[in-house]
Amino acid sequence: MIMHFSVNGHLACGRHGDNLLSSNEPGRVKCRNCRSTDAFQLARKDIRNAARRAARKLLKDHGTQGWRMFWAEKLSRLPGLQRLPRGFSGQPYV
């Protein structure tokens, strides 16, 4: 079945019916008419911008912590005895 985009309880394409499937997640919508509406485009743009902001914040946090802290955390999450690279004195194993 075709998935429609729901905005405030109404379908973006303007169709009516009790048997129509709807979602407010843009990734699941298959209706071409719904995908071409301004409401759908705005919702997709908001999700994309939120993902970009989160990625930018993650990069900024790594810059303030420094690459050494990031690398040590990454190695500590790996299973087994992972050696730290040269220059990390005082911790031969994580």
C-alpha cells in the first residue's frame, strides 16, 4: 500500500478515506503527490538540517576535547586488549 504524509491529522495530498495509511516520517512516505507538497519538503528539510547540526556539534566537541581524548575513548570501546599508540605514556593497555 502507498504511505501518505500526515500533517495535523490531514493528508498532505488532500485524499480522504478510512483505509489510507499515513505517517509523519518523511522517509516512509511513498505517495508522489504528498512528496511534492510544501509541507513534506519543509519536514524533510528540517530533519536534514537537524542531522547536519548534530554532526557539526559532534565535530566541535571533538575539537575541544582534542584528538588524543577522542582516540583513547575509541580504543577503550574496542573489545580485547588494544594497545594505545606511541605517546600515550602511563597506559600500556586500555
